[in-house]
Amino acid sequence: MVIPPPDRAARIITFLKPYLLKMHFSNKFVTAQVIHTPTATVACSASSQEKLLRPSMESTRDVSAAAKIGKLLGERLLVQGIPAVSIHLKREQKYHGKVRAVIDSVRESGVKLL
């Protein structure tokens, strides 16, 4: 006899979506993207390399640029209907500086972080 998995409420399923936030910081640019792990595709991304963002930014690599990228990414996620993401930090990344700016900006834009 096969036991089926328990049924979950629809609101719980919407928050358990397998989206993963990854960040990359180079000496010149800040990049953040959300990856849909089952299909291994990029669901949404934002970067300080985008030509439309460059006039509004003083620098493309500092903490304020990281905050703007996080805010833009959060808005794009909400437009696409992605309410929650989980965070993937590399071993050398700590919750400080640019990493903190991106994560806090995404959280402030209304996206839940798992």
C-alpha cells in the first residue's frame, strides 16, 4: 500500500517555491540573480552593468549600488509573481556590507526570504 504525501494548503505551497538568490560582487559591478533550481534557469536578475541604471548611480560597485540592485531585483520578483526566495551565500560571504545591502533591500521591497 502506497501512502500519499500529506496535502498542504495553497498558501504554504506558494511560499515553498524553490527559488534561490545568488549574488556576485566584482571590483567594478554588483550582480544578483534568482535561479529556479528544478529547471536550472534564471528567473530574474539585476546588475549594475545595465545601461538604464548607470546614469542614476554614482558608483557601480559600492554599498549604495548594491542596495539599488536589491531594490530593483525585489520589484522585478514581485512583478513576476515570485513571493519568496531562499538565500545562497558563498563561504567567504558574510552578512555585512554589500551582501547585507542587497538582502535588506530585497526584504524591504516585499519579498519573503526563507
